[in-house]
Amino acid sequence: MTMMIESYQLADAKAHFSELVQKAMLGESVIVTKENRPVVKIVAIKPATRMPGTGKGIWMSPDFDAPLADFAEYM
């Protein structure tokens, strides 16, 4: 699998910064250039492992947040 690297001029990067951050979060590397010379590389610290809304099928017990019997003496 090859990581995609895109390059943007500084003015374009400023105008679309949030989009570039989103691309980095999805695993892409983004290079920002000034006067056609690379000056900054935007990469995610930790790539997203899942997209929001993909938790379908996760089940939580109705009494998930009920007090535990082991801690009754502390309540």
C-alpha cells in the first residue's frame, strides 16, 4: 500500500487548512510549499483507526453504569 502525498502552496493551505488536517487524519501526508520549495509536512500523530458512526453492532448492558456490589461499602 502506497501512502499518497499531496502538495499545496502556502496560500492554498491556509485557505483549506481544515481539509488538509482531515486528509492527514485519514493517513495521507500533505506537503506545504512556499515559493515552490517544501517547508512543512502535515501528518497525523496517530492515524484514525475508525470513522465516526461506525460503531454499529456494539452492545452495552442496560445496567452498565449501575453501582458494583464490591463497592457498596464506599457509597
